[in-house]
Amino acid sequence: MDGYLLRMVDGKFRLSRNPYSKTKNEFFTSVKNNLADSLAKDATQRTLARSLKDGKNLNESMENAANSGAVVSEVLGSIEINKKEFLIFDTRSGTAIAVNKDNLQRYVQALNSGCGTSIPATWDKMEDFIRQLNAACK
């Protein structure tokens, strides 16, 4: 779905998943970094052992091992883990907002007050919220 917005709900308010979320997920980024460190150490140890076993000298073996660990760290380090986001496009104003679990209630309150409604919303029921908002907002 690279770059393509799948519209989940249509109406005055349109709901889509945001394929370009920029909100960093700190927990999973931390897990990824720990995993990258562990995999880099493992790759370094395996490469060193294999290189020495293959008859290479210690300096060459250590250089190969360091390079393999650096490659693993570089590849995994470039992966960014972001929070899931929805995009809500307001056709009346022509504006779009990016909603994630952290800012959901703030935007729900703003959308409700703009329509004179008080429809509750939860992250797992965003489609229902937008449908109800579309039906109630004149």
C-alpha cells in the first residue's frame, strides 16, 4: 500500500490509515535497538569463529567480524518503527489531521465540538465513530 490511501469511511469526514506515520513508537524502537545489538554481537562472534576456522589470521578475522556486526547494526538501525495513525479528512474545511492513540481524545473532542455532538470514540472503533459523526454532523 506504499503511498496509497485506502479510504475506510467516506462522507463529510473521510477516514484512512496513514501510510506515512511520523510518530515514533518509543517502546518498539527500544526493542528493535536491543535486538539489533544482540544480532550484531552474534554476527560478530560467528564471523570471527568461522574466519579463524577457515585459517585466516587473527587481524583479518577480527576485521571481518567487525564488518559483519557493523552491517547488521546499519541495516537494522535504518528501520524506523512508527505508531499507527489514522488520517481524518474534513471535506468542509479541506483539512486533514493525523490521529494516533496518544492524541485521539483531543481530536475526538474537537471534532465533536465542531459538530455539536458528543459521540464517544475508541481506537478500535474509529470507523464507527466517523460513520456516526458523518450521520450526525450537518
